[in-house]
Amino acid sequence: MKLGLLPRLASPCCGAPVRFSRIAQMPRENVEVAEGAVACTTCAREYPIVSGVPRLLPPGAGDALVARTSTGFAWEWTRYPGARAEDERVFLEESQLEAADLKDKLVLDAGCGMGRYALVALALGAEVVAVDLSESLSRLVDAARASPRLHLVQGNLLKPPLRKGTFDFVYSHGVLHHTADTRAAFRAVAELVKPAGLLSVWVYGRAGRFSDFATNPLRSDRAWVARHRRLAWFVVGARRLMSDFLRFFFTRLPLALTYGFCYPLAALGAVPGLKYLTFSVHPDFKVRLIENFDWLTPPFQHHHTKEELAAWYEEAGFDSLKALPHGLVPKPGILGRRRR
């Protein structure tokens, strides 16, 4: 943990600043703490620093569903194939920013997983704080040791252990719907953006009312969806019913068994037509395997419309700047600016 991260941290129990309470190892240059603890300045509750990562999980983090969420994502992201050539393109598409917008900005990756997009933001010139609930952070430890501009924190996004109004840009892509309360997690993450700062969020979508579905923004290569909106709406609804049926069972099974079931699903994901009934159509089999696992295992999986997401931005004091276009399955995403 770099010393410069300390003023940006907050106790998840009450939001108060934290201080070092124990330091077991301090490198010669006095810029990083490898092992030790920080403590809340109000209640003195301690949180450990392990392998250079402050573990600021709030009280109650041992809840069974939260624990399964953490374990499942650790399983997933420690098996993901690793950084890919497409990561920068996907990150910029989903954040709806230009590459130059990240330079010299303080950025928060809220739900970083293995850190594939945190590494992109870092390469584009940002200083990055990467937060995740799970041990998937371990895949970023070496990169954080090598770069003074990358910081890791283990925490829960419903009670993020960071000071409010701190970041120039916060993004959370495909994460908040895996918390117990998407809207509450959104509010907590939005509070971390400084005035005039930017927030980029996308969440899982649902078919909703046809009148809303018919106005969803589409990618330019999905013209066929626009021509067959009613059929697309029906397929999205049917896919959701199948998903709910499968998840009823697989969220209760051992992770290894679910992972094995994802192999035939990943194979089906390459079959024209039928692939849209699976949960990944990525061209790489290994990525399809992990993305199907990602869909079936999390105990929390909420779905929202673009209208819901836009209302959350407005409630949090943001102006919506851009809406994220998507394919067949709705993917509500907004880039917004916090009002001063």
C-alpha cells in the first residue's frame, strides 16, 4: 500500500478517515507498506494490510451470500485468460471516453476483478485506485508494486472504503447488479466522484415495457434488431426466463460443478442462431466459458432498464452525457457529469 493512498481511504464502518495502526514492514524508500493495519479514527476498528493491499471490508462481510459472491468471482477472475488485445477498445467503448481523457486523472475502477480495465486506464496515463470484493485482486499485486500510480483496495461497493468527492472519473462496468441492492451501490459509488467529475456505469438490462425497449440505443452492426424489435423483445424475455430457471439451481451448486456445466454452454455459444440463448457469444471459447460461469453463479443478479439508470443519475446530481449502444440484449449504460 502506497502512503499516498491513505488520505483517500475511509473506514467502511462509518466513513471516517483512517490512520496506520500497525506497520510490520516498511521498504527503504518509505513509500509502501507491505504488511500491517489501518484503523478508523473514530471507533479504532482495525483493518489489515496483506500483501500490500488494505482489506477494508465492512462489518457483516461474512454474510453467506456476500461470501459466495466473493468466492465465485475469485474463482472466475483467477481463471480468466488474462489481458487481451481487445481490452482497450472495449474499455473505451464502454466508458464512452476518448483515450486522451484519462491522462493525469485520478480514476476509480469500482469492481475491478482481475484488473484488465484498470491496467488499460493506467496505460492511458491515469492514476488508478482499483477496488474489488474478491481475492481476484491478487492478479494485480505485481503490477501495483511495479507502478506508483496503481493502488489496490479490497472493499464492498455498498460501503466503499474511500473518501467522498475524491475522483475525477469513476467507472463500474457490469458490477453493481451483483450487489444486494444495485441502486444503493450506485448511490455509494456516485458519491465518490468530485464535482464536475465523470461517472460511467453499465448494468444488466431487461426487456421491460416494449415502448421502452423500442427506444434502446443500438450498435450500428445490430440493424437487424431494429428491424425486428418485437421479436427481439420476445427473445430477450424468453432468455431471461431460461436464465432464471438455470440460476435457481446453479447458484446453489458447488462452483466446480457449475463450471463443468459451462463447457457445453460455451460450445453452444458458437452455433449461429442458438448462441443467443447462451450467455456469451465471444469468439474465444475460453472467454465464453468464463462469461457463462459469470452469469450463472453470482447469488445477486439484478436487471434494470435505461430509464431506471437515468433516474439514478438524476437523483445523484449528475447530467447524463451519453448512452451506451448495445446489441440484442439491453445493456443500460450512461456516462454522466456530476453537477457542481
